[in-house]
Amino acid sequence: MDEDCTVKTYRLWLHDYSLETVSRVLEQNGFKVEKTWNSFSGEPYREGGDWIAIAARKV
């Protein structure tokens, strides 16, 4: 990672997103989804899970 990069955490507790809809919102705002999980502890992403954790990069 470049020294100029920063990591930001966004918690969107007030709105439910599917992976498709949150990916579209991120892409429309200049981000690229790099990786997805079903939890912050690294559970592999499977559709239909209760949670979505996303690593996205500003492009």
C-alpha cells in the first residue's frame, strides 16, 4: 500500500444492501470492489448471508 493511502471504515447500519446494490453504489462513486466476505472475521462470501463485508479501493 502506498504511504499516501488511508483506510476508512463505513458502517451502513440504517440501510440493507445486497451485494449487487452496494457494489453499484460504490462503483458509481469511484470505487472498485476488491474482495467480499460474510463477516469481518473473514467468513467467505455466500449469497443470502446476514452480513456483507467489503474491501473496496478508490480508482
